[in-house]
Amino acid sequence: MLNGKVTDAEYTYQRITYVKPVEHHYGKDEEQPYIKYGCPVCELLNNKHQVTFGSNNCPLCNVNLIWEEPTSSNRMRIYKAIYGMGGIATGGYFKSLVAADCKENVAGLLCEEHDEEVLITRVDETDKKSEYADEHVLTTERI
Ligand SMILES: [Zn+2]
């Protein structure tokens, strides 16, 4: 699982990707627990190594690292989506809460989550903000 952010820019090629380092917690039961950080990209490639807190880039794959916690400005908005999905036998209507940067991204995230095309009925922005700075589907229920 990758967490991070992509900076907004007018053109796609101007957007810059940052990933949040993975935290490995050690010594939980000891007096002084400590955290080591890893590069999430390298870990996905089974090349686990440590990165120094505050480094701008991974020394191995050079990906940009982001260290700050999600703030109200980079937290994702939460949208409520109503949509149809599936064939005659298994299909139906579903309701999902989706953390997304903008309304236009919601359908794509749902397709990715369910690995099939969804037919959006409506998408409403809620007044909630996600705890996370990445886009993902939070909940899905059949309606
Ligand atoms: Zn790396």
C-alpha cells in the first residue's frame, strides 16, 4: 500500500509525486520504543532498507519522500457515491464512501476497487474529510 500525494499542476507532466515513508515500530514494550523508516517503493520491490528521517529522496530508487502528517489542506474530501454494478444475476446498486481529491476521480476509484465498470447514479460531497492524504474507497454497501 502506497501513501502519498501528487502535487496539483495544470499539466499532468508537471505534477510531482511524493510517497510517505513506511514506519516500522520497534521496542513497543520497552521504555524507549523507536521507529525506523523505510522506502515504500523499494519495499514493494522486496528491497527493504532504511531511510534517514527527513530525507528528501530514497537513496536507492530516488522517489520523493514526504514526511509531514496529512493536514486539513491535503486531506482528501469524502464523497458519497450511489452506483450500479455487475450483471443481471449478481448486480445491483451500491453506496460507497470514497476519499478523493475531486469529484471527477470517484468513478475511477470505484472501478479500480471493484475491478469492473460502475455506472454512477450520483456523487455527493460530504462535509467530512479523510484522515489520510491518499485516495481510496472507504466503505461499500449494497442498497
Ligand atoms: Zn526507494
